[in-house]
Amino acid sequence: MKTGTFLVTSVDDAAATLREVTDAQVITLSDAAVPEDALLDTDVEASPLEVGEVLAATVAPEPPLEVAYQLHEVTERRTIPVEESSESPTTMAQDIAAEQAEGEVTRRERAGEGEIHVLTVPADQTAAAVEDVIADEETVARAARLGVDRVSIRAADGVVSVRYLP
């Protein structure tokens, strides 16, 4: 058995694939549904899994070959929204970007909970960088690892600030 926080990376009619957000282990579930008997919290639904969901769960290998897994316990099931904000990066983020070379990333802990990542990109590629961050499953995986509830992206020419927020 393995207990952890998992990101649902793919789902089809017959199976689902999870990635543990701490060690990146890939786990194939033999069923994309969440069994009723695996639910430990009455607030967690037993509907089929969806790509992008985050599960706090325990998985167990399925006998006899133990190459696929089943959900054994699910204690939390949620989505973490990743959204672009209409606000500009903060003064601190812009100052960080001004001190780093194009293509660099600076990670800073937030006061309280979460992190801020400041990326310096070519000004004409700012919108594409924002779209890349939104589409990258690692953004949600990192948010799940950090235990935050949402990701907010602020951008200005050449600066992308990714804020992992409670």
C-alpha cells in the first residue's frame, strides 16, 4: 500500500493514471471510479475521477500480478484552480525579475503559506509563458505538494509571477 497525495494525469473508461506529487511515482488504477467503500469522508464524492484532480489517498496493488492498483482509501478529493490574474506582478516580483537573466526562475516562500515563482521571459513571449504555466500539470502537482488551494498568475512584459496561495 502507498499513502500520499496524487494528481490524476489521465482517465479513460477502463483505467486512470495517478502521479504521486512528492516522489513522482506513476500509478495505474484498474478502475477510474472512486469506490464507495474507499471514502473515509462523507464530503468526498464517489463519481469517476477527472484529469487534474488531486487526491489524498491510499492505493493498494491489485492481486495477483500487483501491476495495477485500486483506491483503498480516499480522504480528500479536490481541484486546484490555476488562473491568470488581471493584476500586474507585485513590485517585489518586478524587482526580482530585474535582477535576473532572461530564462531564470526565482522561488521565494510567501509570508505564511505557499510560494512565489518569478520567471523572466522575452517580452514578446510573456503570453505564451503564461499559457505554458497554466497547461503544465507540474503547476498543479507543486500546488498539491505545497498544500495550497489555488494558483494565481500575474504577468507584465517579460515577467511572469506564479503565486501558490492558500
